[in-house]
Amino acid sequence: MFGVSGVGKSWMISNVAKNQDDFAQISASKLIKEAANDPLMKSEALRTVGAVGIDKNQNLLVLSFNKYLSTTEKSKILFDGHSVIDTDTGFFEIDVTVIQSIAPSTIIFVWDDPNKILIRRTRDSSRVRPVRTVEEIENYQSIALNVCKKYSTKLNIPLIKIRSGDLVSLEEVII
């Protein structure tokens, strides 16, 4: 499950998880923190390390995901991640090889009106994100969707777009 920072992926996943016993929810940031052996690492640190650091984090993500996969008893895993990292210096695309390594069966892209995303990002004081205009968020979301389209094509798996907050559609996809 992908989407831009502030679109509401984590909120959607946690709300759907309440009704599902057979799937696990795991976030890319949590996996990276565990692999780095630094559970107190701030999520903001994951996007401010530059291209070399982001690449290193993606390697940690794959290692940690495979470890998690070998220990979970859940039949389905809903992965919460980003196809594009919003850094202080611009947008960084996550290479398809990273996504291929976690072998998804479907790409879910959560989208919303850029104005609503900006409002969410502004109201969320728990995280520090780059300050973006509505136009920049619109561009960010467009780039992220196009990267997900590449994933879908290269991995030959479906891409499903779901509007932020549409829990019914998300449940239908994961069941």
C-alpha cells in the first residue's frame, strides 16, 4: 500500500485491521528501524539521510521484511510504504527492485485531493515533513502514482487506486 506522506495510509490500515484477524500490518519505517537496531529512530531521519542513506535503508527494509515474513503466522501482510520519499531536497523514487524483493501480489495506491493532504500534513504535529505547497503535493502524488504504475507493469501485478478514507474499498481488496 503506497501513497504520499499525509494521505492517510496508516490510518486506513489501522482501521481496517480492527476487522481482520488473518492479516498483519507492517510499515516500512518500522522495519527499517528494527533492521537498523534503533527502534527510537525518528521517522524523519529516514528521509533526511540523502540518496546513499535512503538506498541503505531500502536494503535494511528488504532484510527486515524477509525476516518478518519468516516469523509471522498471518496469511496476509498489508505493507505500508512509499514509492517516493519526500526529502528536504526533493523527491526520491524507490527502485522497483526493492519492491520486487518483497514480492507483493497487488499494488494499492491511496490518493486524495492535494488540499486535503496539505491540511493533514499541517495539522500533524507528531511528524516533521518538508513544507510543500498544494502544487508540490499534487506533483508529488503524480510522481508517486507513476512510480506505482511502473511497479505494477514491471512486476505484472494489479494496481488499484483507492481514495483516502475509503475503508470499504480497501477491505474489498484485501479480503
